[in-house]
Amino acid sequence: MENILDAFNPHAIANGIASRMKQRRLELRLTQQELAQKSGVSLGSLKRFELSGEISLKYLLMLAIVLNATEGFFALFSQPQFVSIEEVLNATASTKRKRGKRNG
């Protein structure tokens, strides 16, 4: 079982994503070279990602497209689903931008 603190550790999250991506690649019987060629991501960047979890967002998306794994990206920062009009009104009231006081 993963450590509960890993959910708040960017390094652990990135490594988990890299591990799951590698597993998806292996399930599809793709070599690193094949995935790199199909995605347009350099082999060096792919290897670094699988080892360290480090990759640019653009390259991560390019890999996800080839691996048919983009669905999770659409949920990032998505709008909440409301059940009632009261929830909509409460959310609208609490998210109105408030201007900060200027120090002068």
C-alpha cells in the first residue's frame, strides 16, 4: 500500500504516473524506441521519464495520446458537477473574485 503522504508529494506522484505509463507501454508490447518514434518524444526524454518521473507536460500528453490514455487529463481542474440550484448559487457566490487591497 502506498504511503498516504505520497498523495501530497509531487515527486511520488510523478513517479507513479511514470510507472503506470511504463506498465501501459509494456501491456501494448511497445519498446521504448517504438513509443518514442510513434509519439515524437525523444528516446532520451522517454527513458528519463520512466526512471525519474521528469517530463514536460507537452511530452507527457504526446505519450498519453499514443497510449490512448488521455481521459484523465480532461478531469484535471474540471468544473464541479452540481446536483441542485442551491449548490450552483452557493458556488457562484463563493467564487466571485474579490479585489485585494493595494499597499500604497
